[in-house]
Amino acid sequence: MPPLTNKSKLLLFSPLLLLLLVLLSTIPFRITPEKAHQVLLHHHSHFQKVAASRHCDGTLYPELCVSTLLSIPNLAQKTLPEVICSAVHRTASAVRSSASNCSSYLRHVSLDGRERLALLDCLDLFDQSLDELQSAIVDLGGTNSSSYSYSSAAASRSVAHVATVLSAAMTNQYTCLDGFTTAASANVRPYIKGRLHHVVHLVSNSLAMVKRLPRRFRGREALEGYGGLAGGFPRWVSGGDRKLLQSAANTTKVDLVVAKDGSGNFTTVSAAVAAAPNNSDTRFIIYIKAGGYFENVEVGKSKTNLMFIGDGIGKTVIKASRNVVDGWTTFRSATLAVVGNGFLARDITIENSAGASKHQAVALRTGSDLSAFYRCSFVGYQDTLYVHSLRQFYRECDIYGTIDFVFGDAAVVLQNCNLYARKPDPNQKNVFTAQGREDPNQNTGIVIQKCKVTAAADLIPVQSNFSTFLGRPWKQYSRTVYMQSMLDSLIDPKGWLEWNGNFALDTLYYGEYMNRGPGSNTANRVTWPGYHVINSSVDASNFTVAAFIQGDQWLGATSFPFTAGL
């Protein structure tokens, strides 16, 4: 007997199927309202889980991601911006929980001075994080995320901005934890780190989802959020601000004057900052006359669009000496600390005079988005320039230090600057950079372009007694690129230094492109998986001001010169 074809099988079983249907139709069958409700709930739950799994594909913490998204009503009907917006709202709730936890600990537990300072740092950082999360929500469309435009140039900028502020919110949590690294704080760190890691994981998942938002001009940006250039500056420096940065001090209309001799409005910089308007949408200029101002200055988050103008490097000097050895946290040790967005400075020296033996002692710390510094000098030893977070630009500046003296987790470009390694303490090494990227989805990194990397006057006579390196990985996904720069003979042939054994050597990204000078030979460089000799101009262009910090969109207003590309 030949085998049955599909057609013959259908002919054979059709009468049987018809008979079965007739028999079923004679059986009384009724769906109760309760049963119908259960069926609907089952299908709704199924679609929620499918949608959550789809959105969470590729995140670093998928279980947390799914559990977070399952709490969003009607998830399957939400657009991707709406989903991210809801996830960020839940992250903000977790930040508030961490803040409440730290406040309670601060009130009810006996703490030493450094622990108290570290907890106060955390509360400030949580406050900044809430602002950054809210900024992300606004750029995603807030409660009206369904109207988010996927195709406009503005959408491309919004996506870059969302990635920037979420990266900063993550950095803030790790900065809080970094304040509890001493043996004395061993009891505090375990009490707070669980909630902080929970926030970090929530932010990481949101960053991974942001990566899937289409961008009109996404291109091949390696360090998204920096943008293109105009007139030698990132475009985020407006034309007006560029003029301010490049014009002569005596031709610039200023709002307040600081003078040691009493000839201005104030004799201290801090008093002038306090008198500046809060939350200004327009540029407010403080002219600081030549002289030494021995004070710690803080530009808080409400002091937006502030600008300092001095009389020149070495003439206008803000100087202090807070340091870790004397009981300050690294975060709080800064001579000048800037948080208010849109900060500009030119022709000023910022110095931490604590000395090499005092270890971490910051001259400038900035977490000001779209901040720029022109013809400024930053002087210290360990941890001189703390590029903490968000987008920053430095042009024709001098940076002096010893260990990790350009460090942090901003998206930052140093262009046409001079980096000077100083004479360290005996048995110490010099390290120019220590970048702090913790997550592969963060759009942060340090780019050193068209700079001079050399020895300071005090190191030159004893240069052979000390090893000097381009950088080392402070955090897991550390990212630093030197391009088109002059690397002097003090650079060790290895180029780069380990942080601790094999830590981060396969997850970091360190690159060198078209550098020159006796220290630029890459023949004997480290062979880590994460180290790259960049040979392609296409790859190198990812790390320019235009591609990295959206500089063409904000630097154009500052009057600061900048180079957009290679």
C-alpha cells in the first residue's frame, strides 16, 4: 500500500473532525465572568513578560530589568522612550531610598569626621543624581514620551544628553562609595553599598535600553555626547561664549569684580559666587583681579552659567590645601569645586598646595555639564584635576601633578594643553591619567589631543629616577586616548601601568593615534587586550571634540577656540 499523501490524510480525517465538532456542540459549555477575567489576566501577564524580556535583552542585569519593567502598567503598549522613562522614575525612587538610608545613619550613629564628610558627600551626590534623572525624563518626553520623535536632529542630541546624564548619575553612586575606602569606614560601607549597587544596576539597564534608541546622526561615535566643532570649540559653547573666552579682560562687560585690595565688589571669590543669581539662563561674569585668593570655592548646582575671568595664569590664583591625610575626602578636598552647569573659566590658576606627601589633594573638581576652561592652570600633586562627570572641555591649559593627576569619569577633551609630571615622593611613580568608567554603556572617557606631555622643571634633573606612565585603569571600563600629541622622553616604553594585577586589562580601552616625540614609540607598549594602536583616521575621529562631547553644539557660544576633528 502506497504511503498516504497530505491530501489523502486530510480526506480521511475530515469526517472524524466533523463528528467530533458535532459531539462537542451538544455539551453544555459556559464561561463565567470570573473565568473570563482569569483568562484575560493570563494573557496580559504573558504579553507583559514577552515585552519585558524583549526590552531587557542585552542588559547587564536582565533579572532586575524584567522585574522592574513588569511593574509598568500596559508595558506591551508602551514605546521604548516611555519604557525607559518609567524605568528612570523607579531609579529615582531608589536614589531617594539611598538618601533616606544615609540620612538616618548620619543622625543615629556615632561617626568620625571623615565618615561624616563622606556621608554628606553622598547626600550631595544623590541630590545631583535626582536632577540628572529628571533631566533624562524630560528629554525622553516625560509623561508624553509617546510623542518622542525618532527622526529629528534634536532627537539625536536628546539621546546623547540622556546617555550623558545617566552616566553621571551612575558615577555619583560610585563616588559616594569611594568616600568609604579607609579601614575606619569599614562599618559604614556595608551598610550603604547594597542600595547604591541597586541604583547602579537600574541605571545600567536604562543606559543599555537608551543604546537602542535610533539616532539620525548616530554615526560611529565611540564617545557619544560630545558632538562637532565650530571655530575651534565644541558647538555646545555658543558663539557669544567663545567671544567671552577669547576677548581681552578689559573689553569684557562683567557683572561683579573680586579684588584683594578692596577695589572691587568683594575681596573673596566665595562671596562673589554667593551673590551671583541662582538658576540663571544667561551668562553671569565674575572678574577676579590679579592676586592670591586663599580659599576653597564651591559653585553649587544652582549657580548656572557662571564665568570666572582672571588676569592670567600665575597672576590670578585661587589656592588652598585640603587633602586626604588631613581628614578630607578626595571629593571634598578640591580648591575649586564646580557643579552648576555651563561653567566657564579663563586666565586663572587653581592650586592645591598640600604637597606630594599628603596624597589625594584636588585643585579643581567639576561635575558641571557643558563646562569649558581656557588658558587656565591646575597645580597639585596627586589627583590635581578631577574631571568628575558630564561633558567638559579644556583648551591651552597647563596641568601639573604626579599620581593620577587627570582622573574621573567625565566625557572630556583636553586640547592643545600642557601636561607636566612633577617630582614625586621617593618610591612613587608618575601617572598622567586614571579614568573611572564603570559600565560599558557609559559614554565617558578622557581624550588628550594635540597636547604636550612632558616633565615639569623639578622632575627634569631626576627624571631617570622615576617611572612615568600615560595612565592606569582606575575602574573596570577605563577609557583614555592620546592623539596627535607630543609625548616626551619621560614616558616609560610600556606606556601604561596596571592598577592591580590583571584588573580591567581586557575591558579597558586605551588608544594612541599619530603621536610624536621620543615617548611615542609603541613598539614596546603593553600587550593588554584593551590596548590599541589606532591606525585608522575613521576610528580616531570617534574621539574628537565633534564626535565625543557634541562640542559643536555648545562650545560655539563661548569664544574659546577649539578643533572639531583631527
